[in-house]
Amino acid sequence: SLKRHLAHGLNLDANYTWAHETDDGINILTGAYQNSHDPNGDYASGDIDVRHNFTLGAVWDVPTIESIPAIFGKGWLMTSLIQARSGLPVNIALSGPFLGIDQLRPNLVPGASITPSGYSVPFNQFNFAAFQAPGSGQYGDLGRNAGRGPGYTQIDLGLSKRAHITERWQVQLGGQMFNLLNHPNFSNPSGLLNDAHFGESTSTVGNKVGPGTSRQVQLFAKFIF
């Protein structure tokens, strides 16, 4: 974490986290143990494992410029937030779970890479040819959550103006723009080999302000007393 108060009313707050979360707790709604008699066989990076997470917040109390009208030169505040993180794990399996029945994972072809040479988001994120079904009565040697989904980045920007109505009352008018660049943040691709969309992200991570919205603008008025 780094906080700096710079000249001319500019404040920066940067945060970076490296982490590695591991567990054997599968999500019972979207998966199942490969071998329910051996939960340790599913010990791997957890579903919420985010290796790299970075945020940068900036607040600029715009200095007063005496040579221009007060409406343009006093009480302006500009804010910005940049968020970036690496992708979440994806469990690669032969098919989806059914009523908690053991969910088989494939074998990894020796020397093959999970990531295709023509990797692209949202399509072609996993190498289908790198996997093969295990023999009858056998479990696949591919570990749980062996795949990794796309990363996430978003830039937000805000601008507001505060003015006195009376000595006691103030009004703050402004606007905020979320996902300034309208950058699409895709959800995890399908990790099911029997899915026609294997290795493809078919949606974005969300449409709410904050967690992956498309570009959205909101205006606000705040009374301060």
C-alpha cells in the first residue's frame, strides 16, 4: 500500500495484493469431487483464488484559479479509480455434475499446453486437444481448477463542484462515469469438454455499477449543512 499527498491538491492511494488461496472445498452448485472418497485429491487453488489485485485511487482538489470566474475556478473535485486483477480459476471436467455424483476430470496429454497457441478472449481460451478421457474406471490426472479465466480491468472517473448557498448550506453537483473506456470484462469460460462453448466466455461478469458494468454515467446533487 502506498499513499502520497502530492502538490496542487492531488492525493494518490495505490494498493497491490499478491495472494494464493487453496482448499478442497468444491462449489456444490457447480461442481463435485472427482473421487468423493478422497477429497484431498481435489486440493488445489480455490474458486476465489486471485493471484494479483491492484487498485489506484486518485483525488484531485483542483486548485483555485483566481483569474477566471469563480464558477469555473473554485470548489472543483476530480476523482478516479483504476481496478485490475488477474483471472479466477476454472475447473476443467468431462461434463457437468449430476446430483453430486463424482465429476471426472480428463488426463492432460503429455507435453501439451492448456493454453492454445492462438489464445484469445472471449473465444479460444483452452486447448481442447490437450485433454483426453481417462480409461474406464480410472480418474483423470488433471488437477482441480487447472484453467484460468480472463482478467478484469476498469477505470472510473468522477467530477463534482461544490458551492455555498449560504454560510451554512452548500450544494455539490457532479457526475460519475463507470468503466470510462467501456472495456468488456468477460466471465470465466466453460470448462466442460462436452460443452459446445468449451473455452469460451459467453457473458460479462455483471452489469452492476462496480463489478464489471458497461459504461454508465450517473449525475448527483448533494446538499451539505
